[in-house]
Amino acid sequence: MAISNRDRVGRGFELLAAGLVKFVDDAMTAAVPVGQEWIKVLEARDAAKHGSAKTYSKTDPQVQLKVLTEEWRVFKDQLSRVELSFASELRDVRNRWAHNDSFSPDDTYRALDSMERLLTAAGAADQAEGVRKLRLDHQRAQYEAETRKAVKAATTPNVPGTGLKPWREVIKPHPDVASGQYNAAEFAADLHYVATENSDVSREYSDPVAFFQRTYLTEGLRDLLSRAARRIAGDMNASPIVNLQTNFGGGKTHSMLALYHLCSGRPVSEYPQEVQDAIGDVTLPDPGKIQRVALVGTHLMPGKSSVKKDGTEVRTLWGELAWQLGGRQAYEMIAEADKTSTNPGAALGELIAAYAPCLILIDEWVAYARGLYGKDDLPAGTFDTQFTFAQTLTEVVKSIPGALLVISIPASDTASGVDAGTGSSDLEVGGPNGQEALRRLQNVVRRVADQWRPASAYESFEIVRRRLFEPPDAAARGDIAAVARQFVQFYAEHRGEFPRECGQIAYEDRIKAAYPIHPELFDRLYEDWSTLERFQRTRGVLRLMSAVVHALWTRQDASPLIMAGSVPLDVATVASELTQYLPDAWKPIIDADIDGEGSTPVHIDAERATFGQRALTRRIARTVFVGAAPTLHTAHKGIERQNVWLGVAVPGDTVGNFGSALEVLSQRATYFYVDGARYWYDTQVSVTRTAQDHADRLREHPEEVWAELLPRLAKERSSRGDFAAVHPCPEDSGGVPDTEEAKLVILHPQYTHRRDNSDSEALRFATVCLDRRGTAQRVNRNSVVFLAPDDRRMEELADAARDFLAWRYICERTDELNLTAQQKAMAERRKASANQTVDLRIAGAYIWLLVPEQPDPARPSEWHVVKAEGSQPSLADRATAKLRQGGLLATKYGARNVRMDLDGPLKAVWERGHVSVGDLWSYYRRYPYLTRLRDRAVLDDAVRSALDEISWDLEGFALAQSFDEQSARYQGLAVPPNGNFGHISDSTLLVLPTIARQQEEADRAKLPQGGEVSGGDGGDEPGQSGGDESSVPSQRTVQPLPPAPDNVRFFGVMELNPERYGRDLNRIAQEVLQHLAAVEGARLQVRVEITAEKSDGFPDDKVRIVTENAKTLKFEQFGFEKD
């Protein structure tokens, strides 16, 4: 009958209580004064503290865990910090269990695993074995459930490579891996279970031939087998003592199993050829002649004697060694030493000599010896006696032919929890007692043993591949070579996007050696994950990859390689293999931010087809987690961009999309961090997410975005292009002056335009501005052009502005947000980058020129919309270039152009015979059917240039100072091309060429023969007759001066209401200034005088803002004074 996860946890606590009762009782009894019951002391203390009496039981697991966590100083010499943390964790689990909380599969596995480890550390081997069986049963049930679970194709990334076979079609997993029926114990091989023929051990570990068939012989293991065979065969020159000193999970136990099976008595000819080659010509003793001893410290209890099947009671390590060598008969040779717990001395030499050839394997000796530290009354003897025995054993083995001693000692590690004195993992060694045991054992063993390290990182690839996959045949090897070649070519084609070595031939060999697992995934596991406490280099990788392979095989994965981006973290068995080495906080983060069914990357891929077709964002998120999670507490946290690409990219991917996907992920993921080109997930909400949340809040307050953009747009005043003035962001039509010169109006960010939208916000605002200025009608309608932002690009600009405001918010609150120095630096960089992005996007957003035009003078004006993009630095320069190109703004104009306008739209005016420059200028600035001129000077230059026209009668005109209505003659007529003329003014007349010719011919006819018409007024001088040469000039009469005109100057002074100055200024402009400016020839001068006082001084921010704005507005004089 199936049991629930909660029931499994409950049974685990029963075993935990039984295993801890003696361990806790002994330690606490020694800690209280003699004659007192520690349980009573605890009850009395808690009663005094909490005011209520409680009764405690030594067999209650909650009491035991309470003591281990609250009285940890009592146990600090027996348990390491990591082992004490198991007790703290289990105390919380016990509370949950007592309150009937449910337990997930991951919670159950974690609880049982912690119980097993704590019991092992406390020396309760029997109870630890019971919990182990519970854990294995639970894992089997989980694997079966995962196998039966339906795969949801819609949420499963399936990324084939272009032209590449899926790995599933090239190589097959072993049946147990493919089906999910593998036993987790296989990946945690235990020498004790193999030696005792435990039924839980699979055939591949218990049977020598099957074991060697799945074992890859590394150089170190091949050398070890060779030396062991020679030593067992009697070669005294071969190493008698070997120290298998490796990192945690580095293959010590597997190497011992290889020696154990080598000496099993099976004919060498049954083993694979590589094993036979390693042994060479050495002939091992006949079957049954080699005695084997397997001593595993975690399965031996120094505080309790062991009764064997034949009734022999064994107390010490040397007693166990003797019994395994030859049963009761061998034990009797050192029985006295075992019963008295003293070193066997010479008897040990006699024992080993009698049972040679023999193989003695001692694993986890440190774990056994640390249980003796500080205790003199245990059956196993004293701490010092243990190392006296170790020295005796090494000396004896050296001297006896055929005897081989192999010891495993923890090696130096780079993980946290490494002891500075011994360089060993705190988890393997176990607190100060373990450190002292290790130091003493190293002093004995290192002096006489050959040091050996089993496998290199590259050899580990083959170890894992051989255990998980069946050997590839010849055809498969060809496919593997093709895949490796195409991957390397893909890397070479995208040089700079991947690490340099990836495009080289050597990397091709690495891919073939690791196939179907990508070398980058192996590197991350062996280089980064192996630095974590409790992660075993070989076993941990095997356990993880077996779960990964099973999940991908079941999902019909079509990828050419198994990569970091392929690791299905949404599968519970896969995720638990990684999260068991990380804090519990990671589990919800994976579900929400990395690889859950509704996680952020999944949503991004669903929203963007470009990403979703290749599950790009999800693969990137997986890669960042796998590559960066173990680096969080290192000096260089995170994974480089090139390594992210390496863990994701498959031939067929568009590498250019990777950066876009990563950018979107960094903006939307809650726990995703970016620092330069390094990326990682953390358990704390990222600064990026905090900034993004603030930016999202700003969406409800667009006015704050506008307030940021308006000062930036105000800077556009300084660069006017061909315009006489630039007016940024008027809030209404009154903000656009009705001056004669051409002006560019940059619309407020709220007024946007979209292509082919004839009713956009921008066009509506521009139409109002074109018709009116405030409440008055606009006169100069042909002197204004509008520049509007694009609707879609404006949203991108608003996003950039919100991003900048968010990072500025972060930078202004670094202490309040408790940011680290690294986070502060990152925030400053992101703010600077966002600031630059805003400026760039302003130029990209303001692209629509709204130009009023009137193709038919008889019809209303309409809008000509022009897209103005370019590389010019300012908006006015870009608008100028586009308007010039289309002939929509003129800074130079010719007489021919003026004549064309007179013959065309102004024909009705021109037919009268003349038009004044003042009237003509009023037409140009008022009517959009005429060319838009920058200012009056452009027209004046065009008019003057008529005097240089040769074909002026067809393409030009004559000039005159005035026209006398009575005489119907033009005064001061200047006829091209030789005419001269003075200053061009409003009264200057443009004369129709036919009329000018008539007056010129009439004047010539009045002159004497041979005379010439002067360039004057074309008629008689005042007081002269038109008679013959003998006529005498008459007396010139003096004309009286005309009376001086009245009302030639206006002045006015008014004090504005300081509370409503905007209203008053607007009224002055509309009711006074507008009327004065409308008079032809009037020169208007307006000066503004501002005085503001504050007794305690103006704030610094206001001083800065006002001063900067005054400079921008070009005040002649301004400043703040002290008095």
C-alpha cells in the first residue's frame, strides 16, 4: 500500500529519535554538573524562562533537535557547522509535521536526506540505514510518477539544429536511464553495501564483470589497477600503501570498488580488454586466495560493539579487520587487543602475514576516528590508540608481500567550508574533532603512502557518458563527428560571440569526447557546481545528468546536443538534483522566473514569435541559472555573455536575437541581475526589478515623463537650422508667437502622429495653432512648421525616460535600499546608459514634419506630412534638410521665382501693374500656397536681384520708389539690367515689365535726339521745361516741410500680479502687443524686468533651475544676490 510523503517523514523522525537518544544523552550528561539530570535542568530553565512547567522526554525528536540547536556549543567538537545546520532544518520540519502540514516530493527528499546525514554524523549507522531505505523508496516512487507524467508539448522547448541529427537518433541511454527505472543508490556507490552483498545494490556495482564494463579506466585508475595487481602478486617494488586523496565526490569509492572487484577471484579474461591491458602480464593468485577487507567508517560505530553471524563480538577497527580477513579464527589472533581496546602490535603482523595476499580498503576513516575524540570509555578504544594502530598497520603492510592497503582521505577543496589547516571539506571532515582526526591521520599516511588522484575533468566526461549511454557504433561515430564539426563551424562563423577556443579544432575533439552532452555543461558542473558543499564531483554529475537524460528522452528532445539551455528545470526530479545544494528560496524562483510553466521566460517566448519558435528566452534563463547559481558567494558572481551564448546556441539559431531576448528577460524577471557582460539569478529581488517596478508605476503618471523630456527638448532652441526660431513644446496655441519669420514648432510629447492618420493628436493641435494664436486669429500662417513625434516611437522614448527616472530614483536612494558597492556602481552605469538612450530616442521619435500647404488658392489649406530622418545632430537641422529637399523652406530666393509667383497665384494682384514689397511680403507670410521664406531679408534679396536679370521682361520686373496717381507715372523707376536702386522698403514697388517699358519709351521720346533717359524718376525735374536747349531754367521754389506726424512712439509700464503673472502676460500680449506688431513698419521692443525676494534665501535646486533656464532663454542680465 502506498504511503504519503507525510507518513515517510513521520517514520523518518521515529528512526531519528532512536538514533540520537544515546548521542544526545551522553553529550548533555557530560555537560551538566555531576549528579544532575540534564533533562530536569532543561525543564527547570524553560519553566523559569516561560513561566509554565513542561515535561520533556529524551526520546522525543523535538527535544533532541531543540538541544542540538540551542545547546550547540556542547556538540561543536563532535558535529561540524553543516551537520548542526541539519538539526536546525529538521527542527522546522518537525514543527510542520506536528501541525499536519503537507510535504512536497522535494520537501520529503530533503528532510529524509538531512535525517540520514545527521544520523551518520552521530554514529547511528543502523538508523541511518533505515532512513536511507525510506529515501530510496521515495525516490523510486517519484521517478515512476515523472515517467508516467504526460509531457505538455506546448510548454516544452524542442529546438532542432539545422541539418543535424537529434542526439536521440545517434546514441541511446542505457535502458534503466531511458525508462527512469534507475536506482538512485547506483550513483552513490557504497563499498560497505557491495562488500556485505546488500540486495539494494544493482548488478552493475555488485558483479565484477558488469562493473568493469561500465567503468571508464582513467589514466589514474589504470595505473592503480596495475600497481595493485603487481603488489597482490608479490612484487615488493609495487606500492604497498595508496592514499586515494581526492575532492569530495572525486571517485574515491569507485576506485576502491574497482580494486575490490579486481581481487574477487574472477578470471581476468572475463574482464574488458582495457582491464586486461592495465594488468598486463601479471598473474593474480588463484580464485579464493585473495582475502578482501572493506572498512567503511560511516558504517562502524565506535561506541557500540558489533555481533557477527557466528557470534563473534567485535569492538575495534582492528577486530573488524581480523574478522573480515578470516572470520572467528582470524579474530582470535588479536582477540585480546580487541577486548582491551588496545593496539594489537606484533599480533597484527602475524595476522596479515597469515592471510596474505590480501587487500585492505579503509574508507571514511576520519568519520570513524572523530567519534573517539575526547572519549576514553568507548569500546573502539581511545583517539590516540586509533592512530597508533594506523601507524602499526602501515608498517606491517609494507613488510609483507602480497598485502595492499588503500586508504581514502579527503583532499583540498576550494568550496566554502574548507579548513585552512587541513584544506579539507567541512562536510567530509566534520567539525574540530574531525579536523584533528584528519591531521593525525595525514601525519601517519602521507609519510608512507603513494598519493594518487583518480580522474581529470576531461576523463570525467567519459565516466559519465559510459555510465549513462550505450557505446556508439561506427555509423553513430560518423554522426557525432558531423555534429562536432558543424558546431565548431557555427562558432567560427560568429567569432566574437563565443569564447575564442570554441572555433578551434581542439574544441571539436572535446565535443566528440563529451557527446551527447555539450562540454560547456560539463565545465559548469565540474568547475562551478563542484565547489558547493555536498556536491560530489562524479556522483553529483551522474545523478543530475541521469535525471536530465531521462526527462529529455521522454520528451522526444530534438536538440543535437544536451546543453545548459536544455536542462529541464520544470521537471521536479531534475530541479531537486540542483536545488538540494542551494537554499530553499530557489524553488519558487525557478518556478516563477526561470523555468516554471507560467514563468517569465515562458511568457516572453509566447508573446514574441521570434523567440518562441526556438524557446530562446527559456533556454537563456536555464543557462544563466546553471552557470551562475553556484557562483553567488564567490568574488566573481555570474556567467559571462559569451558563455551564455555557448550554453544556448545551436546551428540554426539567429545569434542576433540572443541579445534582444536577454534584454527583455533582464527587464521583466524579478530575480535577474546584470552587471556589464555578466548575468545571474539571485534570491534577492534584483535592483533591475526594483527599477522596473518604479518605471511601471510611472506609466500612471505620464506628466513625470513629460517633465523629464521637456528640458531636453528645450535645448533644441540653441540649434535653429534654417529657421529664424525654434519653439519647443508649447502647451497651447498661445505659446506659438505670430511673428513674420519662419519658425519650427516642436510639439509637446503628448501630441503624437502616426502614418496615414489624418486625425492624429499632432494634426489636431497643429490645426488649432495654424488658425489661432490664443483667442486671436493667426496672421502669419505660412511662417510656421510643426515637428511631431511618431506614435510608436514616442512609446519607446517614454519607456527610455521611465527607465532613466527609475535608475535615478535608485541612485538617489542607495542607502535606503541597502545596496552593495557593486549594486551602486551598476545602478550608476545603468542610469548613464539610460540617459544616453533617452537622448538618442528623442532624435528617433520626432520624425514627422507637419507642413501647411494650399495647392489650390481657392480651397482651404491642408497638411503635407513629411518624414524627416537623418544623421544631423539637432531636430531643426533634420527638418531643414528635409524642407530644403522638398522646396518647402527657402533661405535664398530669386527674382525669377518671385515673377513665377506673380504670374501664378498672385496674378490678380500683378495685373494691376505693380505690387509693393510690403504687400508681397504679407502674401508670402500669410498664404501657404506661396513658397515659405525664412524671413523678410530673403524676399528683399530676391527683389534686388531682379536688376541683374538680362531677360527681365520675361522672368523679372522693374522697381520703383512710388507711383503718382495724378500723372500715372512711377517715381524713381529702375529698369534692369542697368538700373540702380536704393534701399528696399515696404513701399518699394515691383512694376510689370510692359508698363515699365512704356514709361521708359515715353521718357526717351521726350529727350532731344541723341539724349538718354536717366535712371532717375523718368520725367522732368521739378521747375524744368521740356523745351529746347535755349530755354532758361525758371526760379526754383522752396517747398515747405510736411508737418511732423503725431503718435510715433508708445510706451507702457505695468506691475503684474505675482500670483497670476501668466494670465497678465497673456492679456498684455493679446490686447496690446499684438495690435502694435500688426502695424506695418512698426518696430516693437519689449523688455521684461523680474525681481523676486525671499528673506531666508531661495533653495539650491531653484537657484540652479532658474539660472540654467535664464541662460537658455538668453537673459541679458540675471543673477541671485545676497542683499
